[in-house]
Amino acid sequence: ESVPDGEDKEGKPKFKSVKVDRIINNPSPLWAKSPKDLKDEDYLKFYKELYPFSEDPLFWIHLNVDYPFNLTGILYFPKVKNDFELQKNKIQLYSRQVFITDEVKDVVPDFLMLLHGVLDSPDIPLNVSRSYLQSDSSVKKISQHITKKVADKLSEMFKADRKEFEKKWDDINIFVKYGMISDEKFYEKAKDFALLKNVDGSYFTFNEYKDKVKDNQTDKDKQVVYLYSSDAGKQDTYIQMAKDKYYDVLLMDGVLDSHFISNLEQKFENTQLKRVDSDTIDKLIAKDEKIDSVLSKEEEEQIKEIFEKAINNKAMTLAVESMSPAELPVTVTMSEWMRRMKDMAKTGGGGMPFMGSMPDSYNVAVNANHNVIQKVLKAETEDQKVKLAKQAYDLALLSQNMLTGADLTRFIKRSVELVS
């Protein structure tokens, strides 16, 4: 078994392999017993025998089937503390209490390979091969049955105690989301108990959340827009701008969420998901309202030239826009499509792996109606105009955590000069 072993030079968790004896000599193992004869302590004790270095599991499912195939077993949902603990091959496969393998792919659905536990089926021969597992009809039925039992257990937990289910959601959502992405039948069952969490820590079912936001967050094209944050701390400026308009913002910061978001858009009718910092707030949820610019066309051209000189970066596409005076003077964003493709390329399975190596490109929106822009225009010299524009631009970069190194040092020095 792989167990934690401190950290490496980069501060990332290390793991080492330790030998753990297989429980094969017990004439009456726990999984062969009737669930009604067992207590929670029995399941927890057995888990510690299997995985002595792991924390207690969140909950478990006891399988006991004798038709149309024979299957017994116990599957535990482990508490996953970080992405480094997402290890597969932790389920042991037995045939009549004789250990066969811990490589249970094709017996267990891929999204449940992260579970721990034991499966025992006399229908699987002792000298099982990978090709056998892939082709045998009984194995396929076992896999489908496990999926159904997991979905039924989660649904039962949700209905029995919603508050307790919400407490577990942050730990189990990776299993549920993986299943909903990869298994259509599981999605159909899970859509009634899967939860969405917002940045304020409240949980909603899919239907509850749509009812919550549809009136205020429907755009001019009749699309309901779900705003989300992938990092509430780093994107707080944009979250607050959304809240100023009484919009709600979901928290989507999990390792699978870039894929899950795309999956939800395919399932939900007339619904789009947009990261809260992927555009100005008035463009994220575009209404029919029109905001006039206080600048003349000549002044807008002048501001554009000043900011182009201040920014001097071909990766930035600049536009002067008519926005609310309450919004930021300058906003730097990466389009939802570009950012999502890059996120999916990082985690794999995005269909566009080349996006991960594409250079970043950003949109810079200068708010024509902000008083800072008026100050830039009224500055006495060209140098002062460029310096103020650069300051406003750097503040936008700072809000996106994009100001580092020498640029950050120059920004601090310039800030001191401006307030002196």
C-alpha cells in the first residue's frame, strides 16, 4: 500500500510503499456477513485492517447479491485531503475469499476506482486475465450493479439527512462529478442529489439553483448565466462586482471542475457557465440596457493611444468601453473559452491538448466613464498621462494576481511617488 512519507524538496507530499498482508485466511470475513449483523465499529475496524495508515472513511456500502450473479463486498469512500491522494488500485478483488488482484479496472467503473475496499465473486476465475475482465458478461453486470448501488446509497443519504449530506459533499463531490461526466446512467440518478456550492458556502440542488438565479441572471438572449469562481481569494474583486449587482457566484475550484462545467452546459437547456473574471460584469450577463460614454470619439481615441503606449504588450487586446462608473477603471480578462480550454488541457481530456502550450492572450477594457480616465486625460504632460494609465493597468493586473517580479517592484515604486 502507498502511504504518506513527508514532503519532497518542492514541498509536495511524498508516498512510500509498505507491505500489507491480504486478509484471505479468515473463514468468515466481514464482507461475507449480513449487514444487519454488523455495527459501524465492525466496518471501521475492518477498514483499519485493510488500510492501517488511512483516516477513517466517510461512509461505506455493503454489497450482497446472489442473482443474476454472485457478489459480496464492502466499498469505502475515503476522505481525500488533496489531489496527491487520488490513487487507484486500492480495491482488492477476491474469488471465494481467495485474493486475485487489486487491479479491478473493468470490474469497477472508472469513476469509482478511487474507492477502497473488497469485492468477492465466485463468478470470476482465480486465474483471471485482463482480456477476460473486458469481455465477460458477468463482469459487465457487476460493474453496472456497483454503479447502481453507489447511486442508490448517495440518494438515500441525501433524502435521509440533507444537512449531513452537505457536510460530506466537499469530500465526495469528486466521485460524484467524475461519475456524472463519464457515466450517463449515473448522471441521470445523480442529478437529483448532486449539489452546487456558492462562494458563501451555501449548497443547492440543480433545480434549486436555477430557481434562485434565473430571474436576475438571464441575459438579453434568454440564456441563464451561472457565474463561477475557480479561486474565491484571488478573484474576490470580481466576485464583489457581481454581488454589487445581486448576482450569485458558484465556487468551482475542484480538480475536475473544468470538465464538469462543460458537461453541465451540455445538459442544462439555455444555460451558460462563465467564470466571474472572464469579462466585465456587464458583458458576462448582457442586458438590453445601454450605457452612454461621457467621452467624445476623439477622447476615446486619445485614451486608447495613451493606454497602448502604457501597456506595450501584444498579448493584450485593448478596447475603450462604456461601462458603469462604479466598475473598475481598467479590467484585464481572459475569455471564458480560452481559459477553459487551457484548464482542460492541464487536467487532460479536453480534446485540445495544444491549448496548454498556446501563449496567453488577454482583453483589456478601459472604462470610459470612470473618473480615473478623466484624470488621465486632464494630466498636464504626456509622461504623466502614461504614468497614470500604467498605474490603472497595473492595478487591474494586481487584481488578477498577474503583477509579479520587476513589474511589481516598479508598481510599488510608482505608487509611492504618486502619493508622496
